[in-house]
Amino acid sequence: MTVALPRPEPPPGSPVRRAVADLPSRADRAFRRVTTGAGLAMLAILVVIGFFLVYRSGPAFDASGFGFFTTVKFDAANGALGVLGLLYGTVVVALIAVCVAVPLSILAALYITEYANGRLRGFLTGLVDLLAAIPSLLYGLWGFSFLGPQVVPVSQWLTDNFGWFPPFARQENTLFLNSMFIAGLVVSLMVLPITTSIIREVFSQTPPGEKEAALALGSTRWGMVKTVMLPFGRGGIIGGSMLGMGRALGETIAVSLLLPQVPQIATHVLQFGGATISGFIANNSGASGLALSGLMAAGLVLFVFTLATNFTASVIISRSRSGAGVDA
């Protein structure tokens, strides 16, 4: 039988310990209501946008049926409504952007996290975040007036040396300007900030004990990165890449300036041609009637595709070791 001894009285003048209350305070409850309301409001906005797109795209689906998803040409005047050519160009440009941006993002995140000193780390972090604040119109103008002509020799070299690879081949008497390759390069610069920020944040959460243990066992700095940081951040790398792809899928102004916006299935990414859903909608925003309904239907396809990509990325991050404890 145990007897509870009385707690000794604190000496006079000593600080009194504050009782810890399990119940949330009034401020905590108010903050929770505000954040919950904000989250529900965002969800409601997404639902309203989805219903609006479904409602306005009804005439296009009634006129084209399932053929809307298998038709390449988009010409409402002749009764041809299809999203396949637009969706193809959207995915190709996004894939090019991700393939260019992700390796650069991984290297930049590793350097900022592991190699740069404190002052340089803060400067580079702010510089990468500042890239996200540049308007997409400026990216498009820069790509159209400067980067495009500079990339033409690179496209010519790829065609001359790797023309046996179908994406790097080209037809005769075609131009290298206004290609999906150039558009993908420009969009990759717009994807770079978000992928770098996510990957850098994941790398910074690597357990320091595991890093120190690898170094203590005689591993080099690169060996520690390869055996500890990269495996730990694998989920973040995949999730950041898919979130970057979701960003690339919805880019509008830059691709509307860089591509001719002619729907087609173009296997040669280095030559003139191509269109994306968002760029085509922007260039034809003054349409009406069945054409407007077709644009709404194309926007609905992009809306669902982007949501699915972002949701998949969130699930991958939350189920990875680096995303443990993070809600999907």
C-alpha cells in the first residue's frame, strides 16, 4: 500500500509554476475555426469551379460524345471538337520542363542544404524563392525574344547527332523556333522554384544523427549524401517533381506566346508546332457558342488532370519516410 506524500510548499519568493491546462484556450479555438473555415472555403471553391466547368461543357460533350477525347483537331466551325492534340502538347511540354528542372532542383537543394555556408545559404534560398515571383509574361517574352533564337543551334545539333531518336528528328523545311522543346525549357524555369523549395525542405529534415554516423564511419561528404540524404528524401523528390509537373500543366501566358497553338500529335519536339490546353484557351478566349463550350470542356480535362497529379504527389510525400507525420 502506497501513501501519497504531501507536496512540499515552495519557498517564499520563488516563481509559481503555471498550471498546464489540457483544454484549448479561446484563442486556440478561434484560430482553429478560422483555419478550418479557410480550408473548407478552398474546397468549396474547387467544387464550385468543377460544377461550373461540367455545366458549361455539356453542349460540347453532347455534340462530340466520347470522340471529344480521341479527336486531335479542334475546329468548332466545322464541327470538330477534340482535346487529344491539346492534351498531348500539354503533357509533352510539362514532361520536358520536369526533366530539365528536377535534376537542377536536386543539385541546387543539395548545395543549399549541405555545402553552402550560412550567409550564402540564406541568399540562395531567397534567390530561388524570388524566381517564383517573376510574372509568367516576362518568362514568355524572354523565351520568345531571347532564348528561342539561342536554342536553335542546340536543336540543330540534337537533330544532326541524335536524329535517329524520333523526338529529335525533324521533317524537311521546318523551323526550330516556337517548338515544344523551347516551351518546355522556359516552363522549366518556372517549375524550378517550387521543386527546389520542396526538395530543399525535405533534405533539411534528414536526421542529423544518421548524417553524423555516416561521416564518423569514414564516409565522404558525397557518400553521406548518396547513402543518407537521397534515400531519405526520395519521397520528397518524387512528390516535388509531380507538384512541379502540376504547375507546368497549367502554365498559360508563356506557352501561349511560345507555341503556335495548333492542336496536333507532333512526335518531333524540336520543330515548329504544338499547342497546350491552357495556351489554346487563352488565344481563343473570345469564342462563343459551341466553341466556348468546347474550351470549357478542355478546361475541365485540364482541371481534373492537374488535381489528380497534385493529389498523387501529396499521397506520395505523406507515405514516404521524409513525409512521415504530414497529412495527405
